[in-house]
Amino acid sequence: MSPVPGPTDADHASDPATPPAFSARTAFPARAVVDLDAIADNVRRLRQVAARSEVMAVLKADAYGHGLLPSARAALAGGATWLGVAQLVEAIRLREGLADRTAVTDPPAPRLLTWIFSPGPETHRALVRAIELDIDLSAGSPVALDAVVAAAREVGRPARLHLKVDTGLARGGQFLEPWTAMLADALAHEAAGHVAVVGLWSHLARAEEDDDTTDRQLDVFREALRRADEAGARVQVRHLANSAGTLLRPDTHFDLVRPGLSVFGLSPVPGRSPADLGLTPAMRLEADVMLVKDAPAGQGVSYGHTYTTQRATRLADLPLGYADGIPRHVSGVGPVQVAGRRHTIAGRVCMDQMVLDVGPDSTVSAGDTAVLWGSGRDGEPTAEDWARAAGTISYEIVTRLGARVPRVHVGTAGTAATPPADPTSPTAPDPAPSQKTTA
Ligand SMILES: *Cc1c(COP(=O)(O)O)cnc(C)c1O
């Protein structure tokens, strides 16, 4: 395969004296503009909502598609004191990335929790590195506990451990009885100096619904806390709430809340908009119109001709498709705004392209900016609108956005103490398009 410059290959000149031939980031015909100030404001809002708890910004999956490091710095600027990522390797990348650019004026290094790893020799080496980097680890099974203990023995210092109890999601963690046995093992390892059991935690199944599952999960969680107390555990943080718990259920807050989606300004609650919840969506997905042309009445459009023009009209071709994570399910239903008007995708979404029927009197021309989703403040569709069109949730819409779509970070939250951007970093702020997009 020939090497194709991706959006991360910003610098195509090897000689630093010569300006780059072009920037693959800015030459890419689409971009996700991510407002760092919105992320910081959303975290401030969540801190108000959970005023007696600390806030862990959950930044898994490249910060729900928003770009890991800039999002992390913005969340810290908004007052998050903890960061969480699912994957062990993401946690290591996050800690190393934050340390790279830590300036003396930065707030203290955040606590960082990770909870997904499976045993094996390579995982062992990664766990060793995580403990060296002061990353908090979760154990949701005896196997995970053993893996953490083995890594801590090698490092020669106790690993900070959060024991995960399954209170009813039936996913990670142990149900109450086996959890109680795991707790006893963990406390024995603590006495031997291999771990420090600092956290007890669980995850909610349906806090966004009006349903008594959360009450039952709370009962189990409180019982786990009682048993830990009885066993002599001295934990620092008990935590249970995701975004929905944080926003709707103060009784789930405990010492620390773990919002993810709401950090990015999206609503986890069906029927409640971000604005209802005091949140601002941080991502706007834009594409440059590639070409506009006249088409006759009766013209079938895109693969399979599932759309046919009803009259002589104009068609606009957009350079985004399912290779960029645009769900093919939105063929014929996905909303796009261009030149102040909303259109519906005409026919099938292709790998790299999609077509709009912009109407016979359209003023749209090549180079205009089409907005697929954004905050909705200027009438553009939102990630929620896209979720409805695709039969999914807004989590999936933003998270599945392809890695090749450049993330352009605008706003200043978390950037003040940051030295000039490293042009090779996939998430480095890009000043040129920032100015363009904030103008
Ligand atoms: C994803 C996740 C969260 C955040 O969930 P949201 O619904 O996005 O707020 C919190 N805790 C755990 C364990 C998670 O996996």
C-alpha cells in the first residue's frame, strides 16, 4: 500500500528551514471543530450539580471522539480533579501526554483511573508502567486483582486499587458475595504491602430512566460499603454516578462522580436537551462542499438510486462517508445544514461521499461549509438529531467519527500553560483553522 498522508502528518517538509509543502490537517476537506471552552464550562456545570463530590471526567475512546489531550486539559481547567479512561493503554498515553507539556503553573497532576485490561505478559508490562506513572487501577475480578498484585510486586510499591462491585449492570465487577471474598483477598494484599485499596465503585444501568433499578443498585452498593467498613477497609473514594446519575440522582453522588457524555455537552437523558441540562455541545462536524451541479428531474442519485430528483434541481457533493464513521443507516434521512438551510441526505451514504439535493434556487457553491452536527444554536442539526436518524444514541455518533477526520480545537481552556503545538501530534491545536472557524 502506498503511504497516504493522514491528518496527523502535518509537516511534509523534512528540512525545518523550508515551510511545509502542505498541511494534511487543513487540506482534509472536513473537520470536527471542538470547543475547549464548552468542555470546561460543562465540567463547571457538573461540579455545581454535584457540589459535594469531586468530578472525574471520563475521557475514554479518545474523549468520546473529541481528542484526548486537549479535552483532558480543558476538563482540568473546568475543575475536574480526576480523569478516567477505560483502556489501560489509553491511561498510559494520557498520563505521558499530560506530563509532556506540564508547566510549573499547571494544577497538580490529576488522579487517573483505568479499568479495562486482560491478563497476559504484555499487559503485565503495561500494568508495571501504569503503577510507575501513579495511575489508579480497578480490579473487577480475582484475575485482575492477581495481575495488579504481580505488577506491584515488580515495581516494589503498592498499586492504588479500586474494587469494582457489580450492583446490577451485569458487566464488569463481581456480584456482592464473590466481591466480598475479593475484598478480603485485596485487604490481605494490602496488609502485605502490594496494594492500597483506595476506592470502591460500581456502574449504573439505567439512571437516565424513570425506573427503580437505580434504587436497587444503591441498596447493593451501600451494602458493599458496609461490608468494606466492617472488614476494616479505609477507602478514599466511593463512586457510582455516570452523567445520568450526576444530573438526575444526587443520591448516587458519593465522593466522586464520573460523567462522560455530559462533559462534551450531550444529554444522556432521552427527551431532555443539552440546554435543558445546562450543557453546551462541544463538537461541530463540518465538511467543505466539493462540487455543485445541475441535475434533471427523474435523476437517480448515489448507489442503488434510492433517491430520485422530483424536478430539475442542484446537487451538492460532500466529502464525508462511512469511512469517516458516518453511519450508512442515515442514507436518505440524515440532516445537514448548508448556506443556512437544512437538507436531508439524498440517497445512500458512500465510503467517502454523500450527496444533498439543495434545490433549484440554491446559492450553495463549492467551498461552502456544510454542518452535519453542532450545538444547534445556529439552526444546525445536533448529534441527537443524527442519533435519532440513525436509530442510535449520541454517544455513538460522536465516538465513531473516524480518526482521519482532523479534530480542530478552538477556545482557550486548558491551553494557557501549553507550549507551542507539536505539529506531529494528532491532537495538537491547529491555530490556522481555529482562527478561520472562530471568525
Ligand atoms: C463510560 C463510563 C462512564 C461515563 O458514562 P456517561 O454515561 O458517558 O456519563 C462512567 N463510568 C464508567 C465505568 C464508564 O464506563
